[in-house]
Amino acid sequence: MNTDTILILLAVFLLIIGVFAVLFLVRIQKTLNQIDVTLLTLNQHLPGILTNMENITTNVNRVTGQVNKQVEGFAVPALRLQTLLLNMVVSLEDILQLPLFRVSRNLRAVSKGFEAFIQTFRSQ
């Protein structure tokens, strides 16, 4: 290959690179313009969005506080009811363990045993 051919190939190669570079720079310019428009829109709407977020946060905090107060208000009666039911269960357990009830259970068992004895005795 002679130098003229190499120089022509080099020139064509540089021309192609130059065309692609120009196309690339034009595309970057369009993208930057779109980013500018988006940034302008965001800067216009961002203060309103932040104000709405602050209002929402304030309302959520207020509602949370009210719910906490309601739960605390229900906690005392619920604890009283739990204590009352527990006392009733303990009292019922104490009543069922009285000697009178134990004796009545034993009497029933003895009477059934006696009936079985009598029936067996009569059948013979």
C-alpha cells in the first residue's frame, strides 16, 4: 500500500468518527434540554409537594396520638375486666374444691358401686 491510500483511508476514518461525534453531541444536547425542562418542572412543583407531605405527616401524627389516647382509655377497663374474670375463675375453682363437692363426688361413686354389688348379688 502506498501512502496516498493510507492517507485516504485515514481521512475517511476520521470523517466517519467526526460524523458520529457530531451525532453524539447533538443527542447529548437534546437530552440536556429535556433534563432542563424536567428540572424546571420539578423546581416549580416541589414546594407544593413538600407542603403536602408536611401536612400529611402532621395529620398522621395527630391521628396516631388520638389512637394512642383511645387505646390507653380502653386499657384500664380491659384490665379491670381481665381481673374480674380471673377472680371469678379462681373463686369457681375454690368452690369446686370444697370438701362438700368432693364428698358428693365420692358419695355418687360409692352409691354406684353399691348398686353394682346389689345387682350382682341379686342375679346370683
